[in-house]
Amino acid sequence: MTEKKKRSGPSRLNPHERKRVLREERLSARRDWVKSIFDQIEAGDLTSDGAQEIIARTMYAQDIRLEHNKRRSQTDLLTGLANKDSFRTALHQATLSNRPFALLIIDVDDFKDINDKNGHSVADNILVQIGLTLSSKTKGRKENRSEDVVARWGGDEYAILLYDVADEETLFSIAERQRRAIAAHPFLVQPFTDDQERLRISATVSVGGGLYKGGRANAFFAHVDSGLYEVKRQPDSNGVVRKNRTVIV
């Protein structure tokens, strides 16, 4: 009987080694993300001023996020985003406020295929770059609200809490900006061995959104989440599974 090959990814390491490997992967992904910005400049797809604005806003968003997530238990180790527990707390607090707010849930399309084809490290790199892109576009709102929360909900799913969004047109516009940004981003990954060329990975996301209209936080999240996955499960008129789309429930 053939012995099953053990996984060698970070999840098989002891906690200390896991943190070290995740830090290295996150740093590598950040380098690739910045290099992707410079590649867009060289290709003429982005101006130097535009790139500076993207990087400055993203770094500012990182600073704000670190300030709001000082406790390690509130931060996702891989992406540096808020984690599930932190987001649950933020969502609950939002329901207790008198301010309008909305929720976006972002699911990476066919992420299992990306992981199976390219390996765990490359897949983790993609998750970090997606997190950075979502942060840059969220913080790029004209209001530039530091209270908005971007989180990795778990696995290949993200969640965004958007304060002061009170109509579906605005919410759809924000959701579409996120979806299009991911679809357009050149996901370039440098393998750990220097003799290999950088990999170019295609990735898209599906986005579900909803306006808070009252009730418990977990019920609101479940409503938006189920709405997104119900649409993704239903094939279109040609029998193709729906993905890379936005739905407001």
C-alpha cells in the first residue's frame, strides 16, 4: 500500500516555524505586488504618479490597519488583514451604531485549481496580493475612511465592512471596482528557486454585497454569503458556472 505523501506547507510546521514561513511568504508577495506595479508602468498601463498614489494609499491603509489591529489575535498571519474574529467584532459593533453600513463578501474563483496546479506557496502569495489589492481599492474611496474593515474571513474568502454606504448603486459601484481590480491585476509570483522565471497567474473573484437593514450581525453575514454562493452554484443559460461577477442581495 502506497504511503500518502505528507504536506510540507506551513500548516504542517510547528507554530514558530509557521509564523516564520508566513512572514517570508508575505514579504515575497509584497515584493511581487510592487514589481507588478512597476511592470504596469513599463507597459504604459499606469503612470508614475498613478503608481505612487496606489502605493502611498496602500501603505497608509496598512498603517491604519496595524494601528487598529495591535493585538495579534485580531490579525490574519498570512495576509496581515483583520481575521475572522476581529471582523465579527467589527460587524457586531456596526449593528449597534446608528450609521448605515454595507457588507461585501469576496470569494476567489477556482482557487483550488490555482493551489493544485501551482502549489501551496504560490497560492498563499496570490492570497496576499488579493488582500493588498482589496485594501488599496477600499481605501481609495473618495471618503478615504479608515473605519472600513478589510478581512480574510478564511481560506479563499474575504469580507469588507463599508461604513456610510446606504444605497445599492453605491455599493454595486464599490463591489465592481474591487472585482475589476482583481481581474486586471497581473499576479506575478517569483518562485523560491532563483533559477525559475516568475509565474503569471490569472485570478478572478466573485463579489456578494448587501446593505444592513437591521437584525443580528451573523444573520446579516449569512444572508449575503448564501446569496453569493447561490448565484455561483447556478449555471448560466449556456451551462457555464457563474464566476467573476457581482451580486447585490
